[in-house]
Amino acid sequence: MDDLRLIERAVDMNETKISANGVQVYYGDNHAIKDVNVEIADKTVTAFIGPSGCGKSTFLRCLNRMNDTISVARVEGDIRIDGEDIYDKRVDPVQLRAKVGMVFQKPNPFPKSIYDNVAYGPKIHGLARNKAELDEIVERALRRAALWNEAKDRLQEPGTGLSGGQQQRLCIARAVATEPEVLLMDEPCSALDPIATAQVEELIDELRQSYSVVIVTHSMQQAARVSQMTAFFHLGNLVEYDETGTIFTNPSDPRTESYISGRIG
Amino acid sequence: MNEQHIASAYDRDLEAIQAMIIRMGGLVESAILEGTRSLDTRDVELAEKVRREDAVIDDLEERINEECARVIALRAPVSKDLRIILAVIKLSGSLERVGDYAKNIAKRTTVLAELGQIPGTNTSLRRMAMDVQSMLKDTLDAFIARDAERAEQVILRDEDVDQLYNAMFREFLTHMMEDPRNITACMHLHFIAKNIERMGDLVTNMAEQVVYLTTGTLPDDDRPKKDRTAFAAPRK
């Protein structure tokens, strides 16, 4: 009896992509993440929200071992993607990051052509056997990032010559070119104007068909608009994790209520 | 102007909500028709069906309100989108009330089935109900088409319903004065007529909401009011 458009919107929580258990992160003596347990679904956009310093970015960076690059950071607990422990000694962080792509706050294209920006990942991971295959991968990635129409006639021009919104979509194209399974986004729209933001958000909604997307955002409205599941972090704790509509209409924890309604933060 | 949002999921949510209003409207239309038909033919089974199906209408109202709350919380609608949400919340509330009145007619049908007929009333009640149902249909059409003019026409038509009600009010008084044994049936029939008259008012409110949704302002409240029964008193 339900409207088809509403049925399609529903989240299938049965397909877990990432599961984290008892995750603790320390920066030296600072206990930044305190015993976080979370199951992130496949083909879903999951948003992490919370005030500055609440640990949401730190936790995101655990998911592709970006914290390995910080010498004082120590990660404990268990994080599994498709059931495999990503902190296992046998896991190569470079291979992991091909599987778990990342897009950052500020668009950071390589100082190379648009084409090379996208082709770089597939090249170093040996995803293309020849030029024709590489061309195909580049086109597919640019199309997926909704940049193909704007970029197809200027593939050899530098990526840095694009507008901010286009650069961010180029970074998304670069991230999806290696066919990742998970896409992590750390404030992907904070440097963009409202229209470019809306375009990137629409893109995120489309990427959900193929990936598990995890997005960290300062903007609660953005989390509300793009995500199906929302996790609220506060002082290193995961306070509440629920369906986005529930979080924003009827959260169960008073801290979530206070934060989303602008009473603490 | 571009009709579509960049966020296509936003459009899908808005469309789904409006589709639910249309569905609810369709159910209420048939509740009006079937409620009065059950009265007309003293069909207790049909009356029972109308009473049962009111639950579906009530559920839809709840779903629509939940969805509207969700859109307000998640999308922060502005301008026309905001008016859609505000209008939809009021439309669903009015539809639910109209549904309740139809259910009340069905309830009274089960009592009236046991009582004698009051001549002449069935035809008038049927006529009133059909007028209201057609006003509702046109309001919903105007809602889909964003047609303020058609909605304004509906508002004017409430006058006819009021006049039919006035006439019936007088008739019931006469029947009751003639023979006190008619009082029970006439009291029930009068409530039914009043229910239909109230439905007309609610549909008029809905039409006003459609005008608001389309133009951004409510129509002026200068339409003629023809329900004079509040001032009716026995002749000295």
C-alpha cells in the first residue's frame, strides 16, 4: 500500500559493509575515540555529525587506516570490511585505500591534466591493460562524477583550472576510478557554493547505488539531506546511531536533541 | 523556471506526499458516496464497510504528517515547497475530518435502518452529498493542476450546499412538529444533513489552501454565507 518512492528510500541494514567493535583511538595521551561500535550498511550513505573535536573525522580516518600516517596515533579494537580485519598485519594499507576511497574537504586535484588525475589510480593499481581500457575507465569515472559533459572537450587541460565544484567532482571521479567499495568523504562540500554543493550531494545520492558512502559533515542540514543513516559523535563517544529521519525528527538521546536543535555544540 | 530540484530525492519525497493526498482524497470521495448510498438504500453492510475503511483514511493522515515532518526536518523547505508542505498538512487534516463525517453517516444508517422513512429526505441528502463529492473532486484536481481559478469556483459552490441544508432544516422541523414519532429519525437525519454541510465547509477550506499553495495568499473571506439556521426560532 506504500508509495513506491518511499519504499525505494528504505535502508537495508542487513547488508553490513563495515563493522567496528570496541574501537579506541589515542593521540598520545588524548583518548580521542572511546569504545565505538557501529555497523555501516552497504549501498547506503552514512553521515557522521558532531561538534568540532568530537572524533568524527578521526573515526572516519580509521576506516582506511589514514591514522597510520600519524606517529602518535594508536588505534585499538576491531574494524572489519566485508568481515576482514583491516588492521591485520597482512593487509597492505595501499591496497586497502584502493578499496576504500577518500575525498577531502578541499578539492585537491593533482597538478596534472584532468585525464591524468583520473587515470593515475587505475594506472598504479594496474587496472587497465592498454590505453583504450584506460580511456574507458576515465570516461566511466567522469560520467559517474557527473563531470563528463563539462570535461570531455578539455581532458588535457590542467585539473586545477576547473571551478571549485568541478574540482571536487574531479576528486570524486579520481576516487571512484579505482572501483572502490567504500567511499569516505571528509567535509566534501565545505569549500563549495550552494549550487555546487547541491550537485555534489545529488552525486553522492547516485553513488549510493554502487558504494557504501560514509560522509563527515559539519552541516547537520547536509547530513539530513544526503544520508540514510546518521551517527552523532560527542566527546569521542558515539552517542546515537539511527535512521536519519528518526535522528532529525525524534532522536532518543537528549545530547543528540540538544546538538541538532542548536542548544549545545 | 526549473520545476525540478537538483536533489532528485527531494522531488521524489514531495511527489510521494502529494500522491498520498490524492489517494486519501479518492478514499474520502468514495466514503461520502458510499455513506450516503448506504443511507439511501438502508444498506447496513455497506455502512459497515464505510466505517471499517475509515481506518485506512486515518492511517494515511498519520503517514502524511510523518512524511511532512520528515521533509521539514531533513530538507528545510522554502517558498513554494514550504507552501506545499503547509497546504498538505491542512489538506490531510480536513480530509480526515470529512472521512469522519462520512463514517458518522454510516453509523446513523444502522440506526435509521430500523426506523420508518421520512418522505423527501433521501433525495435532498443524496443531492447534497453529490455536490460535496464533486466539490472535493474539483479541489483535488485543482490541487494537482495548481489551478487557483478552479479552486475559487469550488469556494463559491459551498453556497448551494448551505441552501440545501437550510431547506432540509425547515423540513425536519415540520416533520417533527407534525408527528413526534418522527423525532428520532429526524434528529439522526438532521445530524446527517449537518455533517454534509460541514463537509462542504471543510472542502471549501481545502480549496482555499489550494489557492494559497498556488498564489501564496489566501482568498478574501467575502464569500456569501447562506447557513441561517443558527438564527432559526419558532414563530411566535
